[in-house]
Amino acid sequence: MRVRWLSHACFEISDGRIVLIDPYFKGNKLAPRYEGKPDIVLLTHEHFDHADTDFLSKVKPRIVVGPPSVRYPGIRVIRVGETLDLDGVKVSALNASHPQSRYSIAYLLEYGGVRLLHLGDTYLDAVKPLGLDVHLAFIPIGGTYTMNIDEAIEALDRIKPRLTIPMHFDTFPEIKADPEEFRRKAEAKGYRVRVLCIGESIEI
């Protein structure tokens, strides 16, 4: 399975099918040129930096999933506590604490034998122990609209993922954060962290 960071909270996950989470390309000077053809797009909430509907209209993914706050033709609505099986990609919606949104969620994916957690935009109060083996977690660290670095470390204590990739930092002035500081603090507590450059991918 290949995981590629496309800036902000956007990741492409490919293993036979291509899953894209929280696309943000229009107006995003940090985003790389994207020429992929996602089969499934998951949106955590309605904000422009997580639900780029102009991008969706251009690439026309086969399946678009999001909470009730997102307005997009043909979207499959998912609510907290619900699970969808999308052609072998199991997607569950978890609670997120993001009062700036009308309805925000996190995603737990089970795909190709790998369990991935994308926390979306959330404060720490919504992060709960899952009692599951999470292979890879995508965790926001920018503060202001999400957890900051120290809160993200506490989130790791609750989730205990095998590997973590920080996200949602430096895109805007109000979410400036140092991912290397997060990595050092997390590794000091025994967690594995990979800080990706924008456009970089890893195999898991």
C-alpha cells in the first residue's frame, strides 16, 4: 500500500483502488499538481480546505463520502457510528470535535489488510481509545482549529498507533507548527513518526 501526502490534510492511499481523503487543491499554493484518478473520495467536513468541490467536479470520482454538512451531487452521507463497505474498503465514521463545522467526522479505514485513522479537524476531547490495532494514524498538529503538538502527543497515548504522520500544519499562518518537534516528542515516548514532505509517499 502506498500513502502519499498532498499537503494540509489530504492523503492519497492506493492499493488496487485509489482513496483520496480531504482534497484541497483550488487556491492551495502548497499542493502539488495532481493527475490521479481517485475511485473513492472521503471528506471529513464541509470547509473549503477539506472538501474541494471544484476539484471533485473535474475528476468525477466514482464514490464521494462525507457527513451531512457536505453538499455535493450524489454524495454518500455517513454519520458518526456508521460503517460503509465500499468495494472492499471498509470506512467507519468517528466523532470529531470541530465546533467551526456544522458536522465534522474522523475516519477509520480498513483496506488491504491495513487499518488507517484520519482524525480530520479535531480537538483532543474527541479522541478516544479505540481498542484496535491502528497501523497508521494521520494526526493534526497545527493548533487553532485542531490539536496542537502537545495535545497530539496525548492523542497518541490514547490511540497508540504503530506509525503516525503529522498533518494540518503550516498551510495558513495561524496553524504554523514544527513537525520535527512533534516527531522528537513522540519518539521520546516510544512512538514511530514519519514526517513527509509535500508530495512524498511511503509504502506500508
